[in-house]
Amino acid sequence: MLKKTLIAIAILGLALPALAADTSTTKKFHEFIPTKVYEWATVGQVNVCMDVGYWIQIDFRGKCIEVQQNSALGNPFESYSGCLDDVKVVTNFNATLKATAASASAAGGKWSATLDGGSTYVTGGPGTFLVDICVAGTEVKISKLTAQNGSDKQTVAVVTVKVLPTGFNPA
């Protein structure tokens, strides 16, 4: 009896999967099952704030003010002047610019600088401005300089441009 039962179970184990298989073409593809799609929902907004500082850019990188003899300043052998025209100044505030010049070589001299012909230049608000930077030197002793293999553009003075927000009193 036990043997017959085991044989019957074995036959059923082999036959049932064969009977259960669906050979029709209608179930070969997956059925469409709708799924829920979630979208982002705005729940709130917050402002981003910052303290905007004063910003200025003066674009004279790689440039120099070339000076030539200028007899209108005095001794033609010791007097020099020159300008760098249309220097681009970009600022986000109403700025007052001031320029100074100082000797930077053995030639010495008394140097001065101007911005658009004046001792200071006021931008008149935020924006982009073109400014002429001019320099003049007297009592410049070029005899104290050494020619460097015929190289041009030796530095004899340095112009420093300073800025202050318009309306602020300098310290």
C-alpha cells in the first residue's frame, strides 16, 4: 500500500506541473498593472539673503603707462609724462577713486598721478566707466638707470589707485 501511494504521489508530482502550464498565447506578455506616480509638491519657500559688499574692478593688468620727455613740466631732460587711456572701471557702488605715484627706481624723481585730469574721480554710481590715468615726473635722473640689453619698459614709478565709497570721510 505504501508503495502504491508513493508511486501515485510521484506521478502526480510530475503530471500536475504539466497540466498547470498555460500554452495559450494570451498570457505570454505581462499584464499592465497601474502604478501610482508621485510628484514633488511645494510646501514652502524661504528667501536667501546676503550682505552685499562693495565691489570694484579696475582692468589695467599687463599694461603700463609709458612716459616721454615733457619740457612743459620743466627741465626737458628730467621731466616725463604719459597716460593710460580708457582704463575700464566696473563697480557696484558710487566710488571715489584717487591716484598717487611714487618712484620705483634709482632714477628717483617727484611723481604725481591724475584720473581724468583731476586728483580724484567720482564714478557717479554703480556701472562701467572709462578713466584716463596719467602720470608726471620731474627731477627724474635717468642717468642713474642702466640699459638692460636694449629692453623697453623699465619700471621707474608705480601708480597706486585707491577707492572709497563716495560720501565716506577718509580716516
